[in-house]
Amino acid sequence: MPQYVYTAMDANGKEQKGKREAASEEEVSIFLKGQGLFPTSIKLADKAALKAQQAAKKKAAEKAAGGPGKKKAASGFNMNLSLGPAVIKPTDLTVLTRQLAILLDAGLPLIRSLKTLSRQASNPVVKKTLQETADTVEAGATFSEALAQHPKSFDKLYLNMVRAGEAAGKLELILSRLATFREKAQKIQGKVKSAMVYPSIVITIAILITSGLMIFIVPKFEKTFTELLEGDPLPGLTQFVMGISKFMINNVAYLVPGIIGFIILFKIILKIPFLRFYIDWVKYNIPLIGPIVSRTAISKFSRTLGTLMGSGVPILNALNIVKETSGNEVVAQAIQKVYDAVKEGEPMAAPLSATKIFPEMVISMIEVGEETGKLPEMLDKIADTYDEEVDNAVAALTSMIEPIMMVGLAVVIGGIVIALFMPMIKIIERLGA
């Protein structure tokens, strides 16, 4: 019987390693589950056997793709230009997760469920990914191992919840919970994004109109003023507007590349951790937008951690996943401090309070959850509460943005109009005299 080496975590999040003889990885996983452990890695101890297993999985993947090195012929407009690995869109993944949970709950085997969804999928990326996953599972891999071959589509949160479902023998329940989690997360993200659509459109149109005035209209007035005023100095505001107009005309060829370059530079900066921290800190504390950012971050933290812990993922592993999927460096660094404290045996409430980014109400509810042993349920309640607060903050921002934009546009357009009107008063006075 082959020997497997495993890495697992106990209920306190401490890592344990060992070896065990078993007929399959699933048998080792069942054994560890019976010991109250959560397996994070199970591999064959015999290197030759491990290579043979990996070769079998590779062969199955090649078979699904149509054979080793085989490529589809490209012709005419059907040429397939691929710039990277195919990725399942978040909305498609949510629907797929819900459908898979329903099929498994109805009693269909995993492989049959995957193939059924693959046949029904209209999206070629979803169809291909499901078929490859089904073939890999059929070759002997676990579902989580098969999903891990598509890291761009299935993140660490998704994989760890699937592993927890496999270990507990409740994959359909975990997938249903994961689908619910994703639906709620996408709902709140959609509300925030939709609130930004109207201001973005108005600001874009305002920039285009203002640029058109400065490049095409203002220069014509400047020529007229120079001829009619016969050398008299223009008012200060008019000179300021004329100066901006000249700058834009002289540099119009550099404006678009400059904007594109700025966007690229900003994206590069976002990849540098310590700079991203300061940018996220500004977003977290800026008026109007800050409350939405902070409430969204707290909701995401609570929802993700509650879902993971409720699915059986150990708290240390769950905190690590939450940190990596937070999307906010300020929150990520705060969670790291909580992780370090919990690893030393401390409860979560005290280190969370020390970070100064979580409100006292959240700290109190988490403390109650820890004391009563119902932390996952309490985290879900916190997430629901803050989802409502995000809704209210978005509504308040939307109601405030419209008058602010109107005032801003009035100041800009009105300033240009006044700057052009002031020299005309002098011209009218001169003509009247």
C-alpha cells in the first residue's frame, strides 16, 4: 500500500505533518478528518509513484485538450488569439457554483455534474474549464486539485472552501454557501459601481466640453480682443484663461499619451506594497468616499471570514486567506497583526481593537461571538449590518455628488464665460465713447 505525507491543521490552527499508508488520498483525508484535523496537503511519499501520478494527470489534461501539443487549426476570422490563460468571469463563476451545488444536492456524482454543466455552457471558457476539470477528477485527482490547475479562475478562498467541503464530506453544502457569499459580495460591489457611473459620465462630458472651449473657442476671442483693444492689457482672469488655452493647444499632442502614461504609472505604483498602503489609507480616510470604502472593507472582511470559518476552515488559515483577498493594504496589514496575535493564542477582539480601523460595535460583536462559540454567525450578522450601511452611504454620496458637480461645473464654465465677457465690457465702453 502506498505511503502518503500530509500537512494538516488542528482546530487551533497549528500545523501538523506526518505520514500514513493508505489506498488513496481520499482515504488519508477521511482519516485526518476523523482525527479532527483539516488537511492542507496530501502527497505520495514515494517520488516515483508521485511522478507517475502527475504524469497520469498530465496525460488526462492533454487528452481533454485533444492530445499532446495539439492545436486547433486557425482559419479566416475564426483565428483564436490568446494573450493569456482563459479566465472565468466572476458573474459566470457565481452562476456556475450555484448550479453545481444544486446538481450535487440532487444526488448527481461530481464528474457527471461537471460534464453536464460543460455541455450546457454557452461560454467557451466555462465549457473548456469544466471539461478539463472533469477529466482531471476522472483521472484520480480531487476536485480541489483539479480546480487548482486554473488559479486565475479559482482563487485561494474558493479552493480552501472546496477543500473544507471535501474534508467534511459536505461539498454541495459548501458550494451553496460559497455561491451565496459570492452573490452578496457582487451585489454590494454592483451598487458601489453603479453609484459611480453617473458622476463618471458627467465628469467625462464636462472635461470634453471644457477642453473644446479652451482649444477651439478661446483662441478666436483672444485674436478679436487683441485687434479691438489695441494693446490695452487684458484682465487678470482673462489672461489666466488664455494662458491655459495656449498651454493646451501647444501640448495637445502630449495630453492623451500623458493621460495613458499616468494611468500605467498609477497601476505600477499600486503593485508596490508600501505605496499601495498609503493610497489605500487616503481612500480609507477621504471625505465622502472614505465611509463607503471602510464599510465595504469591514463587510468583506466579516463575510469572508465568517463564510470560511462556517465551512470548517481553521481560523489561522481563514485569516491568511482573508488578508490575501482583502483588496485593501490597510486592512491586510491590520489582519496580519490579528493573525500574529491569534497564532500566539490570543482572542481576535483585542488585536482587532488595537488596529484602530474597526469600529467598537464590530469589536464588541466579535468578542461576544468568541465567548459564545458562535463567531461565524456573528460575523455574518456584522456583514449584513454593514451591507445596509454601504447602501445608505452610497445613497448619501449619490445625493451629494449631483449638487457638488453642478456647482463645480458652474464655477469652471462660468469662470471661462466671465473671463471672455470682461474684455468685451471694455470694448463696448470704447465703442460708446
